[in-house]
Amino acid sequence: MKKLILSAGLVMLSFASFAQDDFKEDLTTLIKAQSGAAIDANMQQVYNMIPEANREAFKKEMSAEMDKMYEKTLNIYIETIEKDDIKKMLEFYETPAGARILEKTPTLMTKSTEMSQKWAMESIMPIVQKYMN
């Protein structure tokens, strides 16, 4: 009887682990969908600064670092957003509207980053300098 209970417990634990792995996989897909393309677009500028002879090695090392960043981001999502909401977000990105948004996200991120950097230099830095004296 104890063996049966132990076996049932192990089966349930393995299903829970499998479900958690599926959730993490879905969540990683969501994170990459939301930010991966935008990061890739911004990193293209950096790639162009690397000598061509070193570019592939650089991309490989950066890819490993990006995987670490995605893992850390995944943990933040798990702590913050309900599983059902994440599933719904993934479903949205599979719709035509969601796919169009993902397609345009890199452009939005690049333009937003450029605008905010320019704005900070033109608007915020003068204010900071004014009060530093």
C-alpha cells in the first residue's frame, strides 16, 4: 500500500513538473516575443561595430548572455503575472493583430529609444546641470 501511495505521489509530482516546464517554455516564448526582436534590432548597431572576423564569436557569446537575461526575466514574470494571464497574452500574440504588433515592436523600440535619448539630452540634462551648481 505504501508503495502504491509513493508511486502515485511520484507520478503526480512528475506531472506537476511537466506542467511547470510547459509554463516556463510558454513564458519564455512570450518574453522573447515581446522583447527579443526589439533587442535584436538594437543589437544590430552593436554587431556592426564588431570587426567581421569576430562577429560570429561575439554573437554566440551574446546569445548565451541573452539566455541568462531571459531566465532572470522569466522569474520576474512568474512572481508578478498569473499563469492564466500569460496564456491569454500568448494567445493574443498568435492572432493576426498580435502578430502585427510583434512585427512592429522592433521599430517601435528603436524609435522610442532614440527619441527618449534625444529628449533626455535636450530636456533633462539642462535641468540636471542647472541644479548641480
